[in-house]
Amino acid sequence: MILINTKQLLKAARAGRYAVPAFNIHNLETIQVVVETAAELKSPVILAATPGTVKYAGPEYLLAMAQAASKRCQIPIALHLDHFEAPQRLKELMAMGYPSVMIDASHSPLAENIATVKDIVAFARQYDVSVEAELGRLGGQEDDLVVDEKDAFLTDPAEAEEFVSQTGVDSLAVAIGTAHGLYKAEPKLDFQRLEAINQRLDTPLVLHGASGVPEADVKKTITLGITKVNIATELKIAFADGLKEYLAANPGANDPRHYMPPGMQQMQQVVADKIRMCGSVGKAGGCT
């Protein structure tokens, strides 16, 4: 199969009342874990890359690795650029072949956010690229993006309706009480707010900051319109734990073919658990 955008993927999820997991990837090993686990469980999947990941891996390498994975595995795979704040950079990457993007202008006033997103949507239509945007503001840290708790705010349902109508965005990330990174205490999600947003929109809704949110709460958000669930921090922790445990037990290890697999194995379990949580098992084909 070829890499796809997220538009039809999320529409199908909305109709089927499940969510497609979006896993942050960084290199060959993390792409392999996500794609092969998704293929084993016959789940569609989204590979999410932040600006820091694109810079680290190189946009050409990253795109080529994702394309290779999509050719090998017969499941729907979207490669998605996550939390990009620079419109010109997004346009360059769309022209290069990236099929799905998120423009994050949520730090701007509503009118400016709308104008920025509208511009990206118009450009994206030339390349059949899907566009996600964010309304409201999550606290915490995502890659190099840091938002202090005092600057975080929740999505207003009426503004969400206006925002989607004016921008034509394909999916909308909403702020309902989640945050990026690790939680100091159990998050309190505003399910009533999410339900109100969902009642006003037919647009697929996105949950950011799902790492560490109780499974029951994530599942409830899916019943209320969430069709894409972003997972990042828990993956990094699992991979790092497996790697560190191996190196601690084998201090003389110097071969990445030996010390990387333990990290991949621990990450694999998290990926499988999150796919099951999203209810996307069995919604796609398998590997060839």
C-alpha cells in the first residue's frame, strides 16, 4: 500500500465509533515497532513526527522509511506531521510528499488562528494532504513546544463550530483537560465539553496528551467523538527502559543490533495495549 492522509481514515473511525492511534516515531526502530505491531493486530495506524523528529531523522530519510513500511504491510498507514507552528516549513514538506499535517496556531488569537489554518488548508488541497488544527491550548511539553499551565485553556464549543466552518480543516484537536508529557496527578477530563463540541461538529476530533490518561477515560472520549488518539511519552519511556536495562546488564555491549531490540520489545507492548484501547483491532489487513 501507499502512505495515505488521515481524512478517510478518521471518517471511517468516526462512523465505526473507534479511534486510530497516532504514535510518535523517531527512527527506523520505532517505525518498525509501530507498523509491525499494528499489522499483527490488523489495525490502521498513524505515524506522527514532530518538528524535532523531522530535524533529527531528516525529512527525506523519514519519508522513505515510512514509504518502505507502507509497501511491506498491507494496512492503512498515514505519516503525519505533528505540532508544526511554521506554515512555510509545512508547505515545503507537503510539496515533498508528506500526506498529513497539523498546523498549530493555537497560541494565536482566534482570528489569527483561523487565518493561518485557512491558508494551510488551501495549500494542502493542491497535494491531497489532510490538515489537523488545534483550538484551545494544552499545557505541558511536546518535543520542543512548552506551554505553561497558566497559558493552557479549554476549547469553546461555539468557537469550535465557527473555526471548522471558516477553515475547512479535516480534523480538530480539542483541549478538554489533557496535557503533554507526564501527569503529576490523574487528569480530570471535561467530558461534557467534549460532548457539546461533538454535537456541533461532523469533523473528526483528536485527543492530544493521552499518555498517562486512564484507559477508561480514553475509551469514554472515543464514545463522545474522539477518532484519533495521540501517544508519545509512554512510548519513549518504555523504549528507554528496555535499552537501559539491557546496557546495565551488559555494560560491555556495543552493537545496536543487540541493545536496541530490548527497547523495541518494551515499546511493542505499549503500542499493542494502546491499539486495543482505541478499539481499532481488526479494522485493517496484515503484512505481506
